[in-house]
Amino acid sequence: MKSVVIDPITRLEGHGKIHLFVNDDGSLANCYFQVPELRGFEQFCVGRPAEELPRITTRICGVCPDAHHMASAKAVDGVFGVVPTSAALKLRNLVYNAFYAGDHTTHFYALGGPDFVCGPDAPAAERNILGVIAKVGVEVGKLVIAQRARGQRVIEIIGGKKVHPVTAIPGGMSKRISKDEQAEIIKIGAEMVEFAKFTIKIVNDVVLANKGYVDLILSDMFTHRTYSMGMVDANNKVNFYDGKVRVVDPDGKEHCKYEPKDYLDYVVEHVEPYSYLKYPYLKKVGWKGFVDGVDSGVYKATPLSRLNASDGMATPLAQAEYERFYETLTGDKSGKKPVHQTLATHWARIVELMYACEATAALAKDEEITSDKLVNKPQHIVGEGIGIVEAPRGTLTHHYKTDQKGIITEANLIVGTTNNNAPITMSIQKAAAGLIKKGTKITDGMLNRIEMAFRAYDPCFGCATHSLPGEMPLEVIVHDAASGDVVQRARQHC
Amino acid sequence: MLTAPLVLCLGNEIISDDRFGPVVAQRLQEEQGGRLGADVIFAPLAGFHLLDLLAGRSAVLIVDTILTGSAPPGTLHEFPAGTLTPSKNLTTSHQISLPTALELGRRLGIELPAVIDIIAVEAQDVETISENMTEPVARAVDEAISFIRKWIANQSRKESDHADLD
């Protein structure tokens, strides 16, 4: 029996690995997904003043510092028993949506999109953003760069720094914005919406117009009927910053809807001996292994699951795209949900991109965002706080406990990708089982399709991505299932 | 075009050996004040973000950590950015790589430095959250500072020679 690992060569650590164990006849015996985990962050927090954590936690991840900043700020609000002012909440919402607009743009054009724009069988050397602009034009590349710059400018104005915001503090925000800055954000918001419209056109023209891609998206190989998790507002509309966490079952029926403070009543974590990263699951359903269905507590927390867990989007253009999304993928015009095809997550991300851009544009026009009433000063220390936001790649939870002086005594984090550890494993297993058959030769194209199952989740192990060359690649290793010997490594760039 | 050379120190202040870049930046800023002859920036960034920092510069030295597995921890690797080219095809992470960012910048007509050099320390631990580097990497800071001073002097000399020719 043989085993295959999908593996990077430029970095020896800090990367995900897929191990494929293959029988002598070429059939798949088993499949494991391993990711690294940074050690010791919770312990690092202990002994530090709680109010420092929103600034420190942005360093956890080079990919979504804004999400950690916001989840941490909400947890610290709880520690000090204070609710931010109305103006501060609007500013937090505004800057967070602007962050989403940039993040989802990066994923679609640079990371997930190349599989569709360039094609899953395109040579690895072309299957990147350079291949995307080669196919759709340099002008599109310029638009992408401009969109990223817009998001960063809003973060710089409101968050104080371009990438790692610093202005969310207990009870509010520390930086007031001027009328001129508001005018600039209004202009940026309008431009963002135009960019989102353009991106929807790209999805239509390049992806949906290609029957082969649509068939691939809808194929059983990339389908799992799991529970879906996402934060919703009072009207069950998708919300990234605030609300309740809602979970629907594989048929779309509400399983639970809970306040962030109650998360431990609903989510627990399973451990496997071969992975540092735990496997969260729904406590009231239970862990039944890496299987889907209503009796398995495995859930997804992704753009697709957020759409599934909601009743729609709170802005008009995103709502229209939401409806088209479900009509197209279910073939039903009555609003039938949910959708379970993992590769549809890419389109769901574009629905969210439109929402983030519209929300940025709408909040920018709110007169209250230039208010000087930015902080409700903490009056006492409660000693415990839980903050949940939707990070672009999943529900993000920060939970702190402090002593009477507000010094951290305990910290617990469930980061976005961790939620999806079990479904990612299942998706890789299913794709591998669908592709690696008795008597077949394993090709780069097959391995890329297995990677596509992984990539759709936009997984983040990005905490150490600063080390050269700046990527967190994935490795696929094929092992002989009998001996465990490595017989093939997928190094697409070699 | 900004004529002052840029020393761009990358890393993460709270991830063990990934502190190398920020520690070097701090040392340079404290020891040299405004007399270094180069701008020094610490940035906990990668990919697209680097493009933003490189645009409009004439010469840049990137200071970072690297894991090649081919040298003992603390070893300094010096090489031009162009030699990272083979890695540009990786597509599975969140960020594009430096070579991809540079190629993207070139194709989009962004003004990029004529010189991009890299000095990277072989790391031992980039997974532990810690405000302490491992000993071999910490010991490499002095050597890196010496290298950076020479690099800056070389860039200044080139600039001066270029001006004489003009």
C-alpha cells in the first residue's frame, strides 16, 4: 500500500499536510489532514492586563488581525461590563466590513479563483493571480489592487493603522474621525460596491457560464450534508460583527441560536492523536467521527454556512445575489435551502463581498460616525468576557477570565479555521476517495482537485506567514499503506 | 522614486524566532538614530502588503527568518529576491509570495526597486508564542547588523557613483 502527501518545500514548518495512504492496487486506504498550531498563546495572555489583548491578539495571525482585534475587544468589553457607545459600534462595524471587502477580494482573485479562472487542470505555474490577470486582463489586476487599497485606507482611518488596527478599546473606540475622513470613506464605499458588481460579473462570465465548472461545483465528490453555523442579526440576516450564533441542521432547520456568552453549552472539541488542531462539534448532537448527516455533530463555519444559517442579507444587492445563489444551485425558485456543495463556498464569498461593500457604503453615510461620544468608560471589573465575531474563514471566539484587577488568569480561543477542521478532513477524504481509484495513476491534476476541496474553506494557518517566502503552502504525500513508506510527494512548483 | 535605501524588517514580535526582524529593526533605530543612511521599517506583513512597501523605492534589503533545513539555526542566508523565483507557483496559502507579488507588480506597471536583497536567519522555532528568540538566532543579530551597515554603505556608494556619472 502507498501513501501520498501534499507538501511544500520552501518551508519545513508551518504548513498543512495531506497524507494519502494508497493500497497496492491503487485504491485509497485512508486519508489524514494535519495542520500546525502555534503553541502557547493562551499562556502568553495570562498575567497581562485584559485591555492590552485587543492589540496583542492582532499578532496571532497575519491574515485576519482585524477579526482578532474585534473579537478580543468584545471579550474585553465583557470583562469590564461595558457596552460601547452607539457611535463606537457603528465605527467597529464599518471598519470590520471594510476589512471583509479586502479579505474576500484577495481570496477570490489570488487564492480560490485561479482554480476556476485558470481551470483546475491548468499548470500549477499558471494557477495563481498571475494566471488570472493573464486570462482576464491586466486592468482587472489593477482593479484588485485598488480594492485592497480601499479597504486598507478605511482601516487606517478608523483603526489607526493600515493592517493591524489598534483603536478598539474597552467600551468603544479611541480615535474620532473627521468630516473630511467621512467624506473619503463615503467615496470609497461607493467604489467598493462597483467593484463587487464587477466581481459578480466575473463569477457569471467565467465560472457559471462554464458548464464543466458548474458540474464540478455540484458534483457529489465535493458535497457534505453537515450542520451550518453563522452569526445573524435580529432578523436572521448575516452579520459579521454582532448578533447571535445560529446553527441549522443539514435540512436547514434551526438547531440552536445562542448568545456568545453561552458558546460552551453548544460547542465542544474532539481530539485526534495525529493532529495538534482540535475538532469542534455540536455538543447536543455529539461526535460520531468524520461523517456528515443529522446525527453527526460536525458543522461548517464558512461563507456558505453563514448563508445557510441565515434568512438572507441585510443589503439589497447582496440579497438579490443570495436569492440567485440558491435558485441556481438548488434549481428551486421558492427559496429552498441549504446548499452543501463545498465549492459553492467561493460564490457564497462573493455574496458576502457584496454585503460587506454595501454595508461599508451605508455605514459611511451615517452622521453619527463622526461623533465624539466614542467611549463608555468602564466602572468596574466583571472578570469574564466572551467575544464572538464572524472571521472571513469562520466563527471566531475569544474568552477571557481575569482577577479583580483585570489581569488575565485564563484565555480560550476558537479560531475560524478550527471550526472547519473536521469538514476539511472529510472533504479531502471524499475528494481523494472519488479521484484515487484502483488502477489509476495519481496526477498533479488529481492532487489539485483534492487541494481544491481544502482551498474552498479559505483555511488559515497564517500566523507565521511572515517568514519568507511569505506563503503557507500545503503538502500532499503518498504513502504505501502497508509499510507507511513515502512513495510520492506533490510539489507543484518543482 | 524615494532615493533612500530601505531596510525592511519582517516578522512577528510574539512568535519566538520570527522576532528576528523586529529586534533587528529596533537595534538599528536605537543605535543609529537618524544617521543610518537608510530608512528602517518593521512590518508584520507579507504578500500584497510588501508590494505596497516596496513601490517607489530604489533599493531594499529585506530582513526576515527562513526555514531551509539546510543550515544550522542562526545561520544568515544572503541572496537577491530573484532567487526565490521557484516558489512563486505555490497557490495554497492566504498570501501570495514575495516573488509572485513582485511579478504582479511588474505586470501591473508598479515602480519597483532595482535592487531587492534579502538577509534571512535560519530559524529554529517559529511556532511557539514567545517574546524570546532561541539562542542561536538571538546570537545572529549582531552579525546581521554588521551586514546591514555594509549593505547600506554599498548602496550609498553606488548612488554616489551614479551621481558622478551624471
